[in-house]
Amino acid sequence: MSAIETVAGLVASATRLPVLTGAGISTDSGIPDFRGPNGVWTRNPAAAATVTIDSYVRDPAVRVRAWQERRDHSAWTAQPNAGHRAIAELEKRGKLHALITQNIDELHQVAGNSAERVIEVHGTMRKAVCMSCGWRGPMQETLERVRAGEEDPPCRLCSGILKSATISFGQALVPEVIDRALRVAGEADVFLAIGSSLQVFPVAGAVPAAKSAGARLIILNAQQTPFDDIADAVLQGSISEILPQICGRA
């Protein structure tokens, strides 16, 4: 029996199957990851400044660059790939306990996963938020202002700094969201980590939490992760090719 067949059997037999996804699941949709060989930060380490809260607040030039990147982001034209659709099928079949995602592109929801099932630990790029008064609204409305010539559009209610409704480096995560992610991980009998370097905590802590609770741990990622040695199975390769195979028998 091949490794893929073995993993497919584990997925099929699971009764509580949380899935954790990282940027790697969206690369086949044309959205680059961050730390991979062709990642955004690998090719341009300075790009991290636009998602570092201190730099963003302090330097208007960083905000201008961030708004240009948001305007031109590949996520606006990206479509879910076979990997996203495989996870959506798991939910349709009643197999998906929860979907913890580090991604901000909402391609899981576009693919068909319900918002109630998705735990977005790093927020969403599809909303804009004011850092002063807390206003929230559709990102595309603010991007229309950027396209019209506003380089660093302020909040129309209080003139505060706007940003995407994502968690930047240096910003606090939402405790309730992280607590929920770790709780569902601890309820797993099979835990599937997909397309994540598993280097960003506390969400990466969902992996040892699931393992400690007795779950069978499956990791699917292009590169090695810090938790490969405790995994029951490690698969490397194209997520959009492998994931439908291991979810197909669910």
C-alpha cells in the first residue's frame, strides 16, 4: 500500500478531522507563499515591512507601498484549486471537524467551506479596518479610492489609519480565535496540516496539541517542518494533486 493510500484510509476512518492550512495550499491558485524557495519574503526580505505593524504605523511610505500591493494582489483574480475543493468536499460529506487557516485570501470560503467552519487565525484581506475607531468595510471599496489616486486613504469617519483586517507582525492575535483553534485540535482523532511551514506560533501549537490528544498526525507540505518527526505520515509534493487523492475516500 502506498503512503497516499495509507493516509487516505486514515482520513476516511476519521470521526473528528480538523484541517490546518497555510500559504502552500494557495500557491497553485497563483498566490505566492512567504517562506518557500520562491516566497515573497525569500525573494524580497524588505517586503515584510508592509505587514509589520510598527513600520506600517510609523512610515507613510510603507503604507503607500502596502496599498499598492493590496491593489495589485493576485488574490483578487485567483480561483480555488483542487486542494481547496477537496477540503470543501470533506465538509459536504460531514467529515470536516474544523478548518483552521493561516491564510487571509478566503479561497476556502469561495471553494464552498462555510464561514462557521473556518477559523481565520490571521484575519482576512477582503475587509478593511480603521486602527483608530474600529470601522470595518469591504476592502474593494477602499481599493477603489486607491485606484482613484489616494495613495494612503484615511478612514472617512475619523481620519485614522486604515489597513486590511489581517493580523500584522507585532499585532496581538485574537485570543478567542486561537483558543478555538487549539480546542478543536485537541478534539481530533486525525489531524491534517497542509501547506504550512508550522513555524508561526501559537497556531503551530495546534499540531502538538492534536498529537498529545492522541490524534494521528498527517503533514502535507513542500518543505520539511519542525513536526515531521512526530507525524504519522509526511507527504511532499503538489497539494492540488495529492489532497484530492487522500480526501477522495472520505
